[in-house]
Amino acid sequence: MSAQRLSDVLAEARAERRAALVGYLPAGFPSVDGAVRALTAMIEGGCDVVEVGLPHSDPVLDGPVIQAADDIALRQGVRITDVLATVEAVTRATGAPVLVMTYWNPVDRYGVERFAADLAGAGGAGCILPDLPVEESDPWRAAAERHGLATVFVVAPSSRDERLAKITAAGTGFVYAASLMGVTGTRAAVSADAADLVRRTRASTELPVCVGLGVSTAEQAAEVAGFADGVIVGSAFVKRLLDAEDLDAGLAGVRDLAADLAKGVRAG
């Protein structure tokens, strides 16, 4: 099962006494093939796990960098079939766990059972669903379990302890801890709330807790790795591609960034 591969990789990182490095990139950016190549380069550079974003026209959690990448992908006509093809290609090329990160509406419109079956068929490890309330998640979780997929929920510093317990009881794979309130994007410093959120989340679950939102440097990765099971980086990878003169330069940029961040999680 793909979810088991995800659990194994996170356990391997823990056995090495380090945090896992999780990279994010939207499908279809800078093109469908370009995203496959970039995600592969991220894994070659040192990412243990990657998240493939499903581009959305109204991404409420995403900041301007990822919004720009989503807009490029959508204007080029990216579809859910392209997202699934990206998952399949990256999984086949690397053997690394590949998750889809998506808002709920596209999954609901595609069909819950159909999406779970097609994601599993593509070799996907699971789904991160930042806007799906736990109380409304039973149909998805049942389909995910049938197809061997992890269901990753997002917790935030505003989550009360009783809410954390409810969310973590429903999730599988790992818990995505949003280190600050607000949208995605690189930050000059790691949020002071992040370590406390990880501590409170761990009090209610044995699942690994991975921290995202804001990490962009090896130093920040090392800091987060000191208290979390995984370090999630998205906007910094996207920015390397946005700022590159061409795709080859962008691929070199994301590979170099992954290598730098991988050193950081090991230092942490």
C-alpha cells in the first residue's frame, strides 16, 4: 500500500535521528512535464516525500508565490488527469511517496470514490486536505482506507487541544502543522508558535508531526527539525522556478535548494 510506503519513509528518517524533508510543487507548473522533472529533481536533491498541488482558482491557504504558479498551470489548461499523471510519473521515476495536496471542491466534483481509486492507481501515497472539516470527512476517509491512501489533516496554532485530539484521531500518515496563521510563503524567521503547536499535537497522537508554512533556508529547516518530525517546504521551491531564466536553470535551482534543506534537517 502507498500509505505504508509513506509511513516507512517517515520511520526511516526518525531512525536516522532526523526530520524528513517534504517538498511541494503544483502540478502543471511550469508545465506538466516541467513539474514532473522538477519534483524528480527535488527528490534527487534530498526530499524524502513530495506533495503535488492540485491548482485551484481560489486557493485560500496559498500566498502570492503559489498563487502565481497555480495561475500559470490553470492558464495552460491543467486538469485533474494531469495531476494524477504527475503523481504516476514521479512515483515511477523515484519510488518516493507522493501525495496530492488539494482543496476539497475538486475532489468532490470529480467523485470521491473515483478520485481515491485513480490516485491509488497512479501510485499516490495519500491526500492532504486543508479545507475538509473532520466532521464531513467520513466518505473520503472510507474511500481512502479502501484504496490504501493516507489522509493528512492540517492543524493550526489556533486549534484548541480538544480540537487537535479530534483531528489527529481521524488522520493517517502524518499531521500537517501549519506553523502560523495566514497563507503560505517564505518568512524571515520560524514562527514562535510552531514548537508549541507540535508539542500540543504530539500529546494527542503517535503520528509524525510535520511543520509547514514559511521555511525557505537550511537554517530554518534545522530549527524546525529540532522539534518536528518533518519539514515542509513549498513556496521556496516554486520561487526558484519562477525566478529562473529557463527550465534547466530552474531544475538546477530546486535540486540545489533540496540539497541545502536536506543538510539542514540533518543538522537539526
